[in-house]
Amino acid sequence: MIRIGREALRGLLARRGGTFQRTKTWKESTDPDPDREAKLDRIEHVLDRFPDRVFTFDEFGPVGIRPTAGSGWAERKHSDRVPATYHRTHGVRYFHGCYSVGDDMLWRVNRRKQGAANTLAALKSIRAARPDGAPVYVVLDNLSAHKGTDIHRRATKHKVELCFTPTYASWAHPIEVHFGPLRQFTIANSNYPNHPVQTRALHACPRRRNANARHRDILARRTQGTRPDPNREGHPLGRTRPQHRSLTNRELTQPQRIIGPLVAKRGRPKRCEDDLGWADPEPRTGPVQEKDGARGERLRRRTARSPPRRR
């Protein structure tokens, strides 16, 4: 049986890149998209070559009027509470958003339902944003409301190319990264009385976001690397399952060689000059406070050699 202290284990995990994380799920399609590689190549190509002419369109919902739990700042021991019981008497809404990659602008509208008419309205709005007549590119997911005959006819007539994401590849949709903060800031930890109040909050958050422009270098980094690198080990968005490396038995049985001696001391421990481990602080006197594993054994030896002071 190997005994190791908490600080030794923490240092070992920190040096090996281990962190405490939540478990997440991932999907594997039983019917793979035959055009997956071609779709990813096309999205990556237009984002790299024509970022100023790339737009994305998507929606999320249904959004109802009900108390939603979340997190936020509150006075100590006086956390906010939302009722657990409610009545669904207001119906639902769907948030539709369009995002301009080059301008870093997000515009939005709330609708009562999803449908091809809303997609046509979004394409008309996107085409109006670039009235020069040159081709524009719109990234969409595979919702049936995005693939109607009228939609393809209008897109062809007005030089709008529809770039559909592959199945189970929402990470390739540039607008998804903006929907997450929007839900967190407006939907989470809320209890709106009706839809008009909720809609005002959903519109105020993107309005403030658009008013605070991001640096161009950050925007350039966002448009690069849309497709995950399959050769990168442990990539969370890779095309294959990430291969996690496990600690070897030698690393587990010899933690002190990696971390260095660890002893208990109040305050922050001192660092070694060669940055190979933690330095030994001065020996303590008095009763032993830490008694876990090898650290407790070293403290017992030190206190045995140094008797407590007399008052």
C-alpha cells in the first residue's frame, strides 16, 4: 500500500497536468455524414479566405417563462432564491441570431416558432448587410427549416452560398460560442414575469457586446483553427477519441523524486533555485499538526530531535 500526503498528491497532479473536471458526454453518429470532410473543408476555407463575407445563422429554444436556477453574486448567507413551482401560461419563444464573422456583430430577433420563413428573413437581412452583389457565405446547421426549396432558390438568386455543418459537429458553427454566454447572462438565475421583459434582456446583452469591440488579433484567432487537429493528443474536439495518458507505477511510487521533500508550514513554501521541487523550511517545534503519510513521519522525527520550548 502506497501512502502519500495531500500536498504531495496535489503537486504530483499539478506537474503532470491533472485537474479536477466535470465529466462530459460526447456523441458518435450511428449514420456518419458521408460529406463530413468536404463540409469541414469548405467551412474552414471560407473562414480563412473570406472572413469579411462569412455570416452564421442559428436559433435556440424553446425559451419559456419559468424560474431558472443559476449562479451569481449575493450577500453572504443570503443567496437568491427562485420558486420551484410555476405555471406555463405564457407559451414559448425561439431566439434567432445572425453573426458577422468579419464585423464581430451579433444581431437577433425573437420568434414565436421556427420555420423556413424565419430563415428567409435572416438571409434577406444578411444580404442587405453586403449590398455590393459579391458572394456571401452563410454557415448553417442541418435543421429542416434551413433546407427548403424556397431557401435554396433565394440563395442561388442572390449569390448566397449555404455552408452546412456536418452531423454532430456543432463546434464548427462559429455562432455557438456566442450563444453560451448569452444563455448564462440572461436565462440562468432568472425569473422573468413575461416574454417582453425576457426579450428586452435577451436583446440588451448582445447590444452591450456589440458596443465593446474586440481586438483584431483576437478575431483573427477565432477564425483560425475551426477544425480540430486530429493529430493533437487529447484534443477535446478531435475527430477521434482523445487518448489520455495514465501515470506509471514508478511515478506513483516515487513522488518525492519528482516533487521534492514536502513538510507542513504556515504560509507559502519557498521555491528551490533550480525549480525542481519545494525547499525544506526551517524545522518546527511543538506538537505535530500534520500526520499523513511520509510527511507526518518526517515531522515526528524533527520534533523528537527538537524538544518544545519551556515558558
